[in-house]
Amino acid sequence: MTTAYSVLGLYLALVHPTACFPGPTKKPSAQKSSPRDKSKSATPPARSGHNLVFDPVRKMVLLVNGDQKKGLREIWGWNGRRWSVVDRKAPRCRSLGGVAFDAKRKVLVLYGGSEGDPLRYPSGVTEYDGKKWRTLKADEPGPRDHMAMVYDADLGKCVVFGGQREDAKTFLNDTWLWDGKTWEQVTGPGPEARVHHAMAYDAKRKRVVLFGGFRPGAQPLTDVWEFDGRSWSRSRVPGPSARSSARMAYHAGTKKTVLFGGGDTSSSTMYEDTWLWDGQQWQRADVKQSPPARCVHALGADPVRDRVILFGGYSENNFDDTWEWDGTVWRQMSMPPAASTTLRR
């Protein structure tokens, strides 16, 4: 099922998810959460443009960044039963930046994104080892947002592709690797310049998978590319319709990459479909219950519990709901009261 929006409204949602714009011409399939006292909430504040990454040290999925208007500095963790605040001294929340967890070095890595009003574009790489934050000023690809970053466990490096510069007009098609000390640019042919694409790491096949996004002019893309640590290759098979701001994560149990949602400015729609990619073909999952249509949400994999986690995103407003995918069905999670947790090794 899809949800229809005005062309202007959907474009603003994809490019500037905090912008105010006309509401949908058709009501979504589920209602958004109502405002409430977040100090007593079992969930993090509603947001979009954020990231979910798995922390193998603490065995939880971390929620980082997002376009919260309050500019909070919290990192939240999801252990399968509840959300808890795991750090309150993080850098101010950024929107549409890159986040990954470097399992080899056991650090959380933040790069790029934008923050504040007017927008600022932080420089350098910021890392967190569970005790302190530090910003590294190594030569870098330069400030950007709307890109994608994942950790490639086989390489032992973070992979960054695409995005846009501060002028919101210069779209990028560069690939960079970060090893904790230096940046390395990957040369050779690859995906065209784009923003709002989805990326995930396929641990079984040792490939970074990239899907969709949009090129200059807000033209949505439907191509699939894979990066093997040295070069990109394109897979020309039919699959999800052209879209941007979808999100992906790898489900270890089924050995498939899961894609959910996104939007298409050309047809003024947002999607609530689920697709599975095994490296050879796409399969649309037949689900009876699904998260409502949305874009700029976040998906993260929990390989210990064999789940893919979804949190937040945007349609009429930001969401604050939590869903889990077990390889067959989506389940919306109910949570006990939130708790504070001190990160310990």
C-alpha cells in the first residue's frame, strides 16, 4: 500500500525532513503517536534522518542522531525489550549523517550530517569508545549530508558513498574508506551521484549493497549496486519501484538484505512495502501487518537476536514507533518504562 502526498510536500520531506509542508491527500494507514511527556516515555523522542547501528560490545542496537528540534545529545540503546539512554554527552544530534560501528576497533563512528538553524556541517570524524568522545581532523572527503555509511567487516573499514555539499546543489558520487586513521578514496566506475540512497552490508557475501536514492532534479532511482571492497558492480534485475529515503539492513537468519519504505516525488507517494535482496533477485515480502508508510526512517540489524529493527521516520510528522522484523513478519513493540544505562566495557 502507498500513501499519496503533494509533490511539493514529499519533495520537502525527502530533502528537508524538518520543513513544514501541506499534509497528505490521503490519510496514512495508521495514526502517528500523540504528543506526550517524553521524560516518562518508554521511547526516544520522535525523529527522522537518524541511524541505527548494532554495538557488538554491549549487544544492543544504538539510536544515533536525527532531526530533533531540541537538539538533544543522547544516544539510546535497544536490547529487544526496552529503550534506555546509554550516553547523555554525545555531540549534538545531526540530521542525515553517516554512522557506523567499527567492530574491529570497538568504536562508534560519526561522519558528516548537518545540525542547527541555520544549518552547520561538522567537519572531521567523531568517535566514541564507550568512555569518551573525540574528533579526528584527518584529511577527509569534506563536509556533506544525505550520504550513506556502513561498516564493512571483511575490510575492517567504514564505507561512505555519495551525498551532497553544503550548497544542497552539488551531488556526489565518490566512495571513501575510513580505517580509524586515514581516508582512502576508491577510484573507478560506480553509481552516479545521488542523495537519500539506502546502503547495508551483506555479511554472508561480504558485499556493501546500495539501492536507489535520487539524482539532481529529484528524479528517483531504482538501481542496485554492490561493492566488494575494491570496486562497484551493478545488478540489472527488476525489484522495488524507483524511490529515495528507503532504508536497508541485513538479516543474518535469512541471509537477505531487508528494504523498507521510502518515497517517490514523481508519483507523490510514500511506501510501506518490504523487499528482500539475496544478491541475485528481489522478493517482495507478503506481510499482513506493516509499519505505516514513511521515509527517512532508520533500520538496524541485531544479529544476536536475529532481528531487523525499525525506528522513527517521517510522513505527516516524525514517528516514535519501534518495529522488529524476524525474517517473516513485522511486530510493533510495546515497551516497559525507559531506563538510564551507563556504558561499561
